Amino acid sequence: MASRKPKELVQFHARHKYMLLVYNQAQMRKMGKLVANWKDIGIEAALETYREHLKLALAKIPRDRAHHNILEHALGYFKGQISLGEKHHFLDLVRKATLEQVIPIEIPIEILKSLMIRFDEEYLASQSYFTPFPVGLPGTTDSSKGR
């Protein structure tokens, strides 16, 4: 984050909240408090402290259970909008992806993206967790096809 503007720190944290949650919930919460209270220490100190917490948050690979929790939480945004059958199907896919690891995690993520479009859920759609890489970024598709 090149900017020194508090508004951009708030936007950065909001956009990456789910990604940070999946990596390290405790650090994400500390970072959220820091963002909310940056005036107490000034923007420069807040940015430096945020960077340190960000390094700590991203230091370990997320556990599958963390992905499971994020996906279940995100489904809650569609409570009352999808059928019980759709909910059970989605939760079964989440279990297969995160706990059993028999399908790729992209499958339940893509279903959530469809729900975001269908129900115009802008907040979830803004989360970097659901699109962590820019579209067309080299190396984000199957490289065995010679592309």
C-alpha cells in the first residue's frame, strides 16, 4: 500500500478482511482495531504497525478448517434467499473441499460467486478472498497447456 491516506488503509483492510480471516483471525482482529483507532497513534505509526501485523498474519498457510469457516460464514449472506436443498448441497461441497479434500476449493467458491451475482451481493464480491489473483495473471491457470 503506497498511500499514506487513512481512507485507503480502511478500504484495504475492508477488501482483504476475509483473506486475513482465513490466514490468521487473531491478527486480523488486531489489525481491525488498529485501523479503527489509527488517530490514537497517527497514520505513519498505524501503517508501520499494520505492516508488522500483516507479515505475522500471512506467515503461515491457512488451515483447511479456516477456509471451511469462511465459506460457511459467506453462505450466511444468502440465508432466506436460497432453498434448503441448495444450502445442503453447498455445505456438502464445502466439506468435500476443505475437510475431505476430494474436490478443489474453487468449486464452492465459484458457487458463492454465482450467488453473489444472482443476489447482487456487493460486499462479498469485493472481498479479495474470492478473487485473489487478477484475471489473466500468468500462472493462475493450468500451465501444462503451454500458455
